[in-house]
Amino acid sequence: MTTFRTPADAAEARAIQDTLRARVVLDEPGPPPGTGRATGVDVAYDDERDVVVAAAVVLDAATLDVVAETTAVGRVTFPYVPGLLAFREIPTVLAALEALPVDPGLVVCDGYGRAHPRRFGLASHLGVLTGLPVIGVAKNPFTFTYEQPGPRRGDSSPLLDGDEEVGRALRTQDGTKPVYVSVGHRTGLDNACAHTLLLARDFRQPVTTRRADALCRQALREATA
């Protein structure tokens, strides 16, 4: 695992992104969908106390049963700057992942990978630092354009920055809003979408994200009680 370095300011953070982006692996397909483990990571904040809590929830990718889960509590050490959110979240997310008693397998972030203005969102940053296969599944499309995918589960359309496909808008349930899938590290886009559909079996968002979100919110309440 590569050591995380907290930047002094936004300019240094962007320089770190530029350096690490060259290490993103885009030519691996990633683990086959429905095999091994899939781990959701998410964070919750208490801005008044500068507290951030991260959760990591490991599921069996075939059954979606919980295998392991951990949380970590940290301090917010970097201000909110659009495009640099990873620097607020990654230290605590890394701590949660490191505390897991099992290999996490594929990691699913509630955020972006290549679908980021600098092509280096949280999913890519986390993948480079850990060496794990990581994908981003976001609720909103950031600044990119797309055509609405068809209305049925599994329909998708390219998420575009000009002519470049940076991810996909993917319908995970009939008639619901799409989610926005992008490659983080060591996984192809087709594979990332296939994983997302299997993990979003019953809801719009992957169950990995739903479970990690609930766990980090609970841990934040306990940490700030």
C-alpha cells in the first residue's frame, strides 16, 4: 500500500493527483462479476466537530451476505474543494479497509473514478494507494453529459466529456434514475457495470453502498454522542 500524504493546499493536492493518475491501471478486466468478495466504502461527517467516520462492509459477491465490516474515526484535515474530495475522505477510508480481517476483493465507492474532471476521483485514488480493483458508482453525474438510458434495468448510455467516454449512466431498476459508473483501478467499464447490476439487485444503489452508508452513519452518531 502506498502511504497517503496530506497536501498543504489545493495546488499541492492537484499535483498529487497528476502524479498518481499515471499509475492507474486501465487494461485489466477485473474480477468476474458474482465471484469473490465486494466491499462497499462510505463516509459520514460531523462538520461542526471536524469528525469523519468511514465504514467498509465486505459482502460475498454471489450471495450478498455480509462477511465482515469495520469502521474508523478520523479528523477532517483538508477543506472542501470540488474535485479534491478524496483528500478529506481517504485517510479514514484506508484505516477502515486496513482493519478488515479478510481481503476486500472488489471495492465499490460512492463516488467517481475516471468520471472526474482530472480523471482521478476517489475510486482511482483509492485503487492506486491500495492496489485493489476499485469502481465508482455515483448518484449524480458531476459535470458530464449523457443521453437518458432506456427505461429498463440494465439499459445504459455513455457518460461523456466531449467525445471521451468517462463512464456510463446505468439504469439499475426499471423506471428509476440511473447511477453513474466509472472505472477506478484494475477493472474495465463493462465489468464495472456488470458488478453494479449484480450488487443493485433490489435497489437503485448497490447494496455495498447502502450497507456502508448505514454503518458509517450509525458509527458517527456513536462517535459524537
